[in-house]
Amino acid sequence: MFDNISPVVKNLLILNVVVFIGAGFIAPELSDDLTLWYYQNPKFQVWQIVTHMFMHGSIMHIVFNMYALLIFGPPLERWMGTNKFIFFYFASGIGAYLLTTVIDFIEYQSIVSELAGQGYGAQEITEIIFTPNRGTNLWQGMVGASGCIFGVLAGFAYMYPNIKLQILFIPYPIAAKWLIGAYVLYETLSTFGILSLQDNVGHAAHLGGAIFGFIMVWYWKRNDMDSYRID
């Protein structure tokens, strides 16, 4: 398996592991600077839009993301080429950021309106919103390559829809379009509060990455026909 890792996927795996070890164990004081905060949070810095893609909150978080990248990334990279895959990966992550920010902005405006109506001043509102455990989730930062990974998953499902995938605890393989499609549907329902099975998970980031990844692969496939699609 590891002999067949494509170049960009290999370097992304290494970089994610290095940052995870560095920020988690060697220099944890850098974590806040590399984590992505809501853009009106005093902790926000523009570089966090990229750096948060290499941060992970736990070993299971990075293991799951890197395993998915290892399995689904190389076929896409070989089809796209190195430069296009780099663009695709980071664009999916930025798409995850954009959708999350839009949803957070709607929540932010609602909270500001409510608190202002109760007589709170601007400084007090900022402190309430961005102080931990004061009744909102906007104080929390976002970390992880999950937005990028969901772009990869969506792109893979579009390019190779009928490839059979085997997952734990299910005794028979499932076509990529159904397995990944069900996962994206779950993230969609969770993003809009229809399902609420997991707390502290960036469902909007997952959905945003999947949307952007799908659109890019759909567009490139439509405008650059190739002979590498596997059915």
C-alpha cells in the first residue's frame, strides 16, 4: 500500500503528523495561533484559514483523516495531476471554512440582536459570545483536515461511484456512491440540526468540503474527459 502513495498525499500525511506532534507535544503554546477562530473572535488571524487544516484535536481525529486521505487521495491525485490536486485539497478546506463561517455569522447576528435587545453593550456582547461556556459555541476554535478530506471523499465518489468499499462491522461491501453519499447526507442533516448525534463536530465544515470537492471534480470531469474512470 505505502509504495503506491502519490507524492502530494505522502507529503500531506507527513506534514499533518509533524504539525500534530509539534503543536500537541513540543510547542503546545502555538495551538491557539494555528487553530481557526471565528473571524470576529479576537484570537482570529488570517493564516489560520490554512494552518487549521493541519491541526487535530486527538489521535483518533488525525488517524481517521489521514487514513481516508491515504485510501481515497492517490486515485484522485493521479487523475488530476500534482498541481491540480494541491489546489483541490486546499480549496476543499477553504470551502469548509466558508460554509462554517456563513452559518456561524447567522448565529452570531442572532445572538447579538438578542443580547442588544436585553440592553447589553458591544463589549459585553463580545465577552459573552467569545468566553467559554457562556451559552454559545462561537468561542470554540476549529481544527482538522476534515473539510479537505470530505472534498476528497466527494470527488472519489463522483469519479469512482461503483467501486466497492468494505468497512468495519458491515459484512458486505458497499458502492462508494452509496457509502460516501450516506455520510454526506448525515453531515447535511447534522449541519441544519435535523440530527444531533455528535457534539463538538464541525458538520458544516464536512459539508462545505464535500460541496466544494464535488463541484470541482464535476467541473473538471465535464470539461476534461479522460480514460481513467473506473466503474
